[in-house]
Amino acid sequence: MSKRPACKVAIAFIIGIIVEKYASISTWYIFSIIALSLIIFFLIPKHYRNILLYLGIVLLGMLRYGAFISVPNKGHIIYTNSFGNWVEIRGWIKDKRNYFDEKTKYTVELTKIWDGKYYKNTNGRVLVNRYIEDNNFRYGQEVYIKGRLLKPRGSKNPGEFNYAGYLRNKGIFAIINLGSKSEIRFANKKNGNWFRREIVEKIKFDFINRISKNFSGQEKEILKGLLLGEREGIDPDLKEQFAKSGIFHILAVSGLHVGFVIFLLGFFVSLLRFPKLFKIILVILGIVFYASLTGSRPPVVRASLIYGIVLLGFFAERRIEPLNSIGTAGLILLLFRPDDLFSASFQLSFAAVSGIIFITSAFEDFIGNAFKYLPKSFLIRIFKKYIIIPLIISFGVILFISPFSGYYFSRLSFIAVILNLIVIPTTGVIVGLGFYSLIVGYFIPNICEPFNIVLHYLLKLLIFIADYSNKLIYSYMDVSRETVILIVIFCIFFYLGYKSIAEGKKRRLLIYLLLLANILILDRILFHRIGEMRIIFFDVGQGDSALITFPDNKKMLIDGGDKRLSFDAGEYNIAPYLKRNGIKFIDWVVITHPESDHIGGIPFIIKNFKIGSVLEMGVKEDSEIYKELENEINAKNIPRKQIFSGMRVNDSELYRIYILHPTKEFISEIYRNTNNFSIVIKIVYGESEFLFTGDIESFVEEMLMRYNDFLQSDVLKVSHHGSKTSTSSDFLSKVKPKYAVIPLGEYNIYNFPDSSVISRLKTINTEVIRTDLNGSAVFTSAGKKLVRVR
Amino acid sequence: MKKNEMFSKSLTFMKIQESLKYLYKSFFDFIYPPFCYTCDERLKESERLVCEKCWNSFKPYEGGIKIEKKELNIPGKTNFSECYLTYNYNEKTLKLIHIFKYSKKSSLSIRMGKKLGEVIKKNNFEKKFDMIIPVPLHKSRERERGFNQSDLLSRFASSESGIPLFKNIVIRTKNNKSQSQLSYKERIENVKNIFRVKQPEMIKDKEIILIDDIITTGLTVNSCCGELKKHGAKEIICMAVIHPVEK
């Protein structure tokens, strides 16, 4: 038996899950393989059986994942054909969260759905968004809801956050946004788990009310997050500052908080004169209660499980092998929810714990030896205990989570290594004092006043640290995915190389070096295809935006999507793509015309990236968003250029950027709206041609007919989101596009795209790509054949 | 007939019990793989925490090791007459004590306590000495750790040798810092006036074995012996598991 059996089994299980996710092999195949291996198992000699055993675990992992993602039972909500339609549903509230911008999100467990005649039984969960702050106690309450049933969207742009997957992991398959026409009614009936409704959630409700009474502003929200995991109310800007400083982990209730709670419980229990078993049971009950108080969030459950395993081993007086313990925890968690393996939260949790284990075992002897030769004085003791050891542990955690945070959030935080030394003890004190104040305050309200004042200043300190530390130079760095992968590869090879030198195996070192060289060459081939042009039409909802990377690595952003109340296409759709791909400089930003759904996201891009120049045709608009845009351009002193038809944008002979519209004369005329002023761009690279038409209407299209055959293009960005006023048959007969990309939002109020436009495109055998259905569209070309990547 | 039936029933019951036990054990072995703390070899069925091989490697000294007072580092007069150890000091035995004390594996005390008892018997102390007293811990420290390591050792030493154990005669009144973290000068100050005898009539003219887990400089036991002597103890010897020699 190996030293870490649980780790081996967990790894086999994980391999099974991964194989099933990407190969999706049918259950029957897996069963037959299992049957076959059972036969082989009894035929082969004993010492080969071990391998087959692990194969069996791999197969089990595949089965488990297959069963987990397989569609639920028959009455489930995903089988209704009412998606996109108005529905009436009944259910009960499983979860309620208040968000920063006075928004409330309910998770509703469905019981019935109206099918036109009567209520039919159904099940599954729906996420209900309500744009009112709901501060009442709601867990378990039965509700009637009338609204439009929507399907959550997956990742809209390459590598973007997969919202649908995130919700599916919580068992949610549908969304209802409550607007003016929809309705929510709270029935008098109650449902759900009695213990949770009448005890856990009521205590939580009381806690939240008392926190709200005693604190205000962001301190209140952070305290709610730290103690109860209700962090949705924290200002997104403040969250971003915590994330940049690399100390976001203290806001999310995690292993750290569970650790503090266990520490407090342990202290409390040590005051009692109970037998050991009793004390441990008390602590475990305490953890379970705390976990349910935080709504059993996955990080809390993970941490509680790991602590539980350690406590159990401790009680049974077993030797606890740390890696094996987290292997066991991982195995148990994945048995229940195999899909968690692919969540960033799961990976970060386990990376952090592994980091602590790795670094403590690696530096244990080092620290012991280093301090042996120092005199045993008080100061050095304090220095070792409170500075050196925490610093090393913090370093280990950051070292291990960096690849993940770099990969998922395109960011590496360095300053967090030091910040943790201040922030973690502060958080510990806040958690301790906070719970003390809440629990004691329940019986004697006035006694907590001094504690609340201390808490107030500690929370202020946290906000101050988050606010100032990310402004320091090199506190964090934006990295592309490629960089992250390369750094990880280099680290692995450095370790392997170091090992082979230490063991004196020179030939192996040579093999490693050759392998590394091969990977680097492969990287050049995969990421930097020479002479390739890449065009992405972003899915920005109802709006328009495209980014072109030219063969000489110059970039052009044409429009920037919309900005609405709580949504900024620049922030949520465009910037993540740019960061992930390591794009820091955009040579040209083209504003086809100053309408909100074309310029909304540009201010954010200008603020956060370097811009060569802004190209526009000169017609201004009197709107808030346009003012914001002008302010940002002026603030960063970006050169603005007016462009007209006949101008050249670039000097390169490799590819051409033509401006077809508007002419200088056209600008001086006055029209009703700015749509017809839209800049029309044609890009030619070898045999691949692209036409961007902004929001022009058919009458401008007629004007463009003078270009005749020059209009012909492989890809047409359909004008005005597929409105019937554009994309006339005559125009199409000249352009003859192979692909037509229509950028538009799902269920938009204009009823775009118009069916006539679609049929016109279909008649000339054009492939229609709608961003509302397909997400973003990506094309590449090496000057010859055009390739659609996505 | 009846007897036979009953017998067969209890046999199946035993079988079920055994297989359940096996299941329980293999479940625990999966989560906490049984490997020896000191040599990292896999443990056998009957072994727990430390393997037989290691236990055997600990005891090259049959009658214990008697250490001279000059090997200890006590300034001035020593309050005890002799000092015995069970195990020779090396990396493994130090680790053993650390696991016992800091990883809180109280079950290790059985073996070590019995060994102390054996040493007592080998030297025929059980006829001469009246009582075993463990070096007390401060109340809060004991609560923190969950047990008093010298207490546990004394318990098994007492049951092995037959000398009665008296626990609450001496108490520690000051929760002093751990000696291991201090320099020599600090250590001398640290152990001054930390013990108090609660029942002086019990130790009057008695011959006492004082048991501790580790004796490093001997300052702690000396301080404790001084307190006992002050209240009339006739003779005291100290016993411990190991004596770490600091270089």
C-alpha cells in the first residue's frame, strides 16, 4: 500500500472526470469496459491487478461525471418549450441575496408551472432577478412568479466567464428578470427544511439585521461578508481593489474563516470540563452549524471537510498525512459534485492548501537550521513566529495559486505575500470580535458598543489597505494566458532540471532541455502565427464591437458595445479578451458613429489600455456617454483623427484598410440620425476581404454601389444589427458575402434581426452568424483561405 | 444440540463483527495510512504509530541510564540524589517525545511509562521508594494540551512497578514559558518559585520518584525537588525518558 492511497485514488478519479468531460463516452461503453476489466482482473496475475484497480477508479470517475451532467428527470424545467416565452410558475425561495446596486436575486425551487390550462408539476431551479432591495426574511417562502423564462448564456466570447455553467453547477437552468410587466407574489405558505428555516436562517437574519443596525456603508457589507459569507452587497469597485491587492480571499468565506471559527470554538471548548470525545463532537457540530449559517457555500464545505478529517484523525490518534487528507477531501467532494473540478474556486482552494503543505515541508528544516545559530532572544523568537513563518506560508500559497489566478483572472498579485501578514490577523480579530459581539449582543445589547467601535476601525483599516496597496508599483501585474502557461512550464522544467543536476544525471537534463525547446517552438506556432490576421466580432449583447489583429500585430478596435446601468461591454466583454491575450496597446480605435450601443464600452478601454489614435468622422452627439468618451480621450491626450472616404489608415503594403464612407461632402449635410454617417471600412488582406458597415441604412448602401465590384467581401458585418432598413438585396448582390455577422442582443426590444434580412441573406447562400445565438465570431486568415475559428 | 447452535450463531456473529472491524480499519487506513512516525515504514496489523522495530531500537540500556549530576547544568546545590533515563538521546527518541507532546498522541505514553516501570524494577527501587510524583503542569497549560505528559507516563510506570502514584501533591502555580525557547540565563529565572506543595503531610520523610518527560538542564525538576525537600521529603530521585544533549 502506498503512503498516500487517497491521493492516488483521487487522481485516478479526476482523470476519469476529465476524460468523460472531453470525450463524453456513453455509459454503455463504460459499463462494458468495466465488465471486461472484471474478467481480465481474475485472469491476470496478482501483481498486475493494481493497475486494473486504478483503471476501474478512472472508469468510476467517468461514470460519476456522466451521471452528474446527464439531464435530470422528465418533469424538469429544461424540458419545457417555454424558453423565451412568458410563464407563470410556483415554487419556494431557496436562497436570497441582496446585491450592491439595490438588486435582489432569488433562487427559486420550482414546484408548478402554468401550461395554459392548469398548473403542471415541475422541478428544477430558477434564478429570479428583482431590481428592488428586499430586506425581509424569505427562506422557505412560497412564491408565484410571472415573467419571461430565459436560458442563461454560456461564455459569450472566447475564454469568458461561463455564466450558464456557473449556474448549472448550482442546479439553476433558467432565469427570470422581473420588470414592469412581470410580477412576484409571496404566498403565506412555507416550505423547505424546517431546521434551516426556523433556526439557522432566522439566526442569520437576526445577525444581518444587527450588523446593519450597528454599522453602515461598506464596513457593514464587508462585515456581512466576513462573518456570514454575504458578500454580494460589497461595492464591485472595492471588490476589484481587494482582488488587485490579492487579498480577495478574506472577503470570501473560506478555509481561513472556518479556521478562525474552529480556533474560537476550540478555545471555548477548552474552558469546559468535558471528556475529549465530547469536545470534539461539540467542535464538529459547531463547524456544521457555521457552514449552514453561511448557506453551505462550497468553499466553506471544502474547508470544513478538511478540518473534519484532521480532527477525526486527531481524535483517533492516527498519524495524519496532510496530502492524503486533502486527497480524501477532494475525493469525497468530487463524488458528490464532480463538476466542481472545473470551477476556479475549487482549484484555488486546493492549490492554496497544497501550497501550505508544500512550503512548510520544504522549509521546515531550513528554518530550524537557520534559527539554530541565532541567539535565543525574545525578539528573534517573535520575529520567527510572527514574521518569518507566516511570510513563508503566505509565499507558498501565492506561489501555488498564482497559475490559477493568472489563468482565470489574467492577474498576478505580488504584494499579497506581505499584505497577508497584516490582513489575515486583522481578519481573525474581526471574525472573533464580530461573533462575540453578535452572540453576546443578543443577550446584552449595550455591552458590545466598545467592540463595535474597534470593529469599525479594523474594517476601515482593511478598506484602507485594499485601497492603497494596489496603487503601489508592481503590486500586481496583468498577464496573458500564454505568459501564465509559459511561466508554469518554466517552473516545472526548472524543478526537473534542478533535480537531475542534483542527482548527477546529465543525459536526463539534456532531454529536458530539448523538450523545453520543443515546447517553446510549439508555443510560437500556436500563439504567434506569422502572417496571420485575426478578427473577432465580440458578443456585447445589443451593440457592436470588433477587434482586428493585423499580420504586423497592429490592432484595430471598431466600436465598443454598450454601457447600461450595471453593464459595461468594455469591462465585461472586451477587456477580459484583451487581457487574456496580453494585448496592452491598440493602434486604432474606430468610432463609426457616436451612438451609445457603439461607443459605450470605449471609455473603459481607453482608461485601462494604451491607445494609438482614435479615428472618427467628426459628427458629435449631445449625450452623457459621448461626454464621458471625450473626457477620457482628453484626459489621456490621445490623438484624434477625422477620416473620410479615400483616406488611407496604414502605411503597410501587407494589407489595406479602405474607408468607403462617409465622404467629406456628406458630413456637411444634415440627416435625422447619425446612423447614416457611420464609417464604412473595408479591410483587404491577400484574398480575404472584410466589410464593416456600422449602422448605415439602405440609402447609404445605394450610395456605396458606386464602388461596384470592390464591395465584394468574404465577411460582411451586417448593418444596424439586422434592421429591415438596411442590407438591401441590391447591396447584397454586390457584396456576395460568404459569412454575414449580425451583432445583436438576445430578446432585444427592437425585434432585431428582421426576418426579411435573414431571408435576403439566405437567398444568396450566405452563412448567417448571430452573436445572440452563437456568441462571438472569430475568423483568421493567412492571406489566402479564410478560416472561421468560432 | 442447543449449545452447538448457540456456538455456531456466535461464530457467525463474530465473523460479521470481524469483517466490520476489518472494514472500519481499512477505511481508516485509507484516510490515515498507517506509517511509523519515526522510520516511515508501513506498520503491521498490531502496531500503532511507532513500529516494533523502532521501539526495540530505543532500548539498548537494560537498567536505564544513570546520568551524573555534572552532565546536567544546575547551578549550586542539586535537590535530588540520582537521575535515571530510559532511552538514549538521539533524533528518533526526540521525535518520539515531540509526537507524544506536541502531536498529542497520548497512547504513546503506555509503552514509555511501562519502560520507566521496568527501569524502576531493574534497580529494585520498588522496595525502597514510597511514591511516584509526576512533574505537574500549570492548569491552563494542561487544559490547552488536553493531558499532562508526565502524569500519563507516571500512571503506567506506577502500574508496572507497583509504587503508588500521587498526583495532586505538588501543583505548578505559575504558567511559566516553555524552557526550550529560552536562553540559559532566562531559564534559571523562569523556574524560580513555580511549584507549591499542597499536601505537605503526605511527603514527610518519604522517598519519592519524580517523573518528567524530558530533562534538559535539570532546572525544572530541581526546582520541583527543592520544593518537595523543603516540606520534608527524605530522598528524591528523578526519572525521565530522554536527556537531550545540546551541542
